[in-house]
Amino acid sequence: MKKIMGRIALCLLFAALVTGISACGKQKNGNTGTPTPTPDGRPVITVGKDATSIEEALKKAEKDTVVFLPSGVYKEPVSIEKDGITLRGEQGTVFDGTGFDMKNEDNSVMIYINGKDITVENIEVKNLLIEGPSDICPVGIKVAKGSSGITVRNCKVHDLGFIYDRSTDDDNYNAHGIYVSGGVNRETTRILVEGCELYNLHLGSSESLVFNGNVTDFEAKDNYIHDCDNIGIDAIGYEQDEDNDKDSARNGKIHGNVVKNICSDPSINPTYESACADGIYVDGGRDIEIYDNFVINCDIGIEVASEHQGKVTSGINVHDNKLAYNNSWAGICIGGYDPEETGTAKGCTIKNNIVYNTESYCLVIQYACDPSNVIEDNVFIATGDGIAYGDEFEKLSRGNTIRNNSFTTDIKAFGYPENTVISVKKVTVDEEKRTISYE
């Protein structure tokens, strides 16, 4: 479902233009905003007051300094490569890519993070758009290979990616809202993406929020990702080196997120021939916990799979999620999509989830056929044209441990007698409370 994106080199340009600050750095008015206090006494450098540009502020900043960006529009990308720096905005702090000339891969990232113990918070990134197809990959916020202790908090990324050219068959489109990169020999570790909103992203073959490759101890928490034309949250393995087990996102948590309206229908995204975008996807990752998420109206709600032949996705624990109207393919899906071309899943658990679909499958098993995959204590509700259970490849989709679930249809014919058939008259989906109730 994805393509390997080209290497994105770091941006060397820094923001110098701020609404209210002229090109020569002179302040046009006295309203620079008030930086959030630092209870631990960390020094603050305010752009427009203590420095005429972000570049100057970052040059002045020592370890543990907060670089504060007052409300305003910043028109150039920024690169943070000093350890211990916090780049903090306030309401109305916006990086605007309108008119930004992305001539090559060296200047396609709006905020680039490369180092240790760096925080970016309260910043909006918008309008980083390019006409495609193109080898250039627009990225709102990128965490570079080898970084550690990185926090991206309360940021907003929207209206980013591609303006598609539907007159050509060339499908070279890749963009990301937030991209966390791990190098095969450069581990990226201790990453937190929290409280961010990503929407209206035109991603081509890529993802809204992604942890790709050698990324460990990561967390995607309490984010709102919606109305994008490809995957919401992804943890990827084996795209850079299929023969190296280090090239796998692992030891992560994906929880408390709301993922809504994720669709790759070709009428929306010409890179695809069908609607197959996941709300949350693990492709080749391992040892990841996915819980307390609310996933609604995506092509696929949550998928656990491996796209690389001979490679196994393992140790994925999907529990206590609520999924509704993920009607294009499945609410929850496990296993590779082609036994001859993809890998499989082993040692994965799907437990205590509620899945409701009015079309297509609530649960579908693809290429996964191992008793170490345990699917138990879930509720799968299909109404209308929905189907509670399905498997794609007969014996290559059977042999998993499926027990103590409640289905609206009997699945004994598939070899799983230890499940309950329930009758459901009414289902209520409350998006505000993130609940699915039934009677």
C-alpha cells in the first residue's frame, strides 16, 4: 500500500520572515506575544524581541533554552540541530508554505529535527503543496535518523502534499504530515507525538503520521487525524533493508487517538486502484501496543500485516479500541494481503475491541494462520450489508486462535466453535464520547 520514499535531506534555511517583522528584521509593532513561563527556570529567547529571526535565536540558544515564536506567519523552513532546545509557539504561530519553491529534496521539509531532547510544540504547519508527480516528498515535521528524546506536541499540520495530475499514469507521489525516520544503522528512539491534529493531507502512497524503520520506544498519543487520503498512523518495517531486523518500528504505543475519514479511493487519491487506506496500520513492526483508539469511517480500521515476503509482524497487541463504519474493507484486518508476495503475522493479540460495520467485514483474516495469533473477547457487530467475519485464503487464513468473541453471525463453519452468536437490534455510535453501544 506504500512505496519507499526517497531520502529527505535536511533543510538549511531558517525562518526570517514573521508577520509583524520586516525582511531586515526590524519589528513593525510591539506585539511579540508572551512566552509560556518555564517553572524550572529555563531561559527563553523570543523571536522579534531577543532575536530578529529564528535562525538568530537558534544560534544564540544554549542547551535547555526555549525559543519562543510569537503569533504570526513564518514563511521559511527551520532546522533544529542543537540538543536540548524547545521550539514553542502560541495560538496563531503558523509556518505557511504558500509559494514555497520545493526545487529538490533538500528543501521539502518545513520543520526538521535532528538531535537529542528536542521539543516542538504549539506550532501550525500549512499549505506545503506541490504539483506532482514528483520525486520531492513534502513533509510538515520530520524527525531525522539517529535522533532521541524528541517530543512533538500540540502541533497542527494540514493542507499539505500534492496537487495531483490526473492526466498522467505516473503515480510518483509521497508526502507526510509527521515523519519519524529510523536508519538501519542509526536508531531513532524515545519519540513522543502527542495532541497533534493532522488533516486534509494529500499523501499519495505515504502516510499522515509514520514511524518508519529503526524507531524504538515511540508513542503516538491523543492525536486527531482526519480527512486524509492515505494511512492515518503507520509503524513500518523492512522498507529500507528487508534483510535487517533492525529496520523495524518496535516497542511502541499507539493510544488515545481519534482517526476519522481516511480514504484512498482513486477518485480522491489517483495513486490507488481501490479504497484501502488504514486508520492505524502496522506493516512489519513488532512489539507494539494499540489501545483506546477511536477509529471511524476509514477504509480499514486497524490492520496488522507485513508487506514484505518472508517477514513477520509480531507482538502486536490490539485491545480496547472502538471502531465504526470502516466499511470499504474491514474494521480489523490481520495478515498479509497476498501469500505469494507478502509476509504474515504471528504472536499477535486482538482483544476487547468493539467493531461495528454496516458494509464489508468487521473482522477479516488475510495471510495469517498461526495459533499464536489470539483473537478473543471482542464484539463484532454487522448490520445492513455488513459481514461479521471473513477469511481470504482458506487454510492460509485459518488455524489462528479465535475464541470467546461475540459475532452477529455464526463462524463455526470456519472451524471456530468457541464463540457466541448475538442478536443486535440497535447500535449507537457517539463520536463525542467515543463510544459504541448496542442492544
